Amino acid sequence: MLDAADLLVVEKAISPQRLGTYEKAMGMKSTRRALELHAWNAQVTGAFMLPQQVCEVVIRNAVSQVVEAVYGAQWP
């Protein structure tokens, strides 16, 4: 667990403005809680990475198949 001095260093590194967004969302001024919410947000965002990447590949492949059907296998 971070002590008060460590929290201050992290807050300065991330920026008080950035953490302020999380403090505002929580309705309280707490660097520790803001960092917890920031970490949770990073975990949720990370959970969407694989499904997003799969969707990207599926869409790219579908577009490629349609373009190839129209312009042939040697389309640029």
C-alpha cells in the first residue's frame, strides 16, 4: 500500500487534473480512491482489448474478401 508521500509522487506523475476526473466521478477528494478507480478503469479497458482485436480482424477479413471479389486477388 502506498503511503502519503508515495501518493503525492504518483499524483504529480499522473497529474492532479487527471486524477481530479476520477475524484469528481467518486464525489470525493481522495488520491488513493482516485488511483483505485483509475486502476479499475485500466482493468476494464484491458478486458475489452481481445474482443476488440478479434472484431477488427473479422471486419478487415470481410472487407478484404469483398474487395478481392470485385477487383481480383491482386488488388493493391
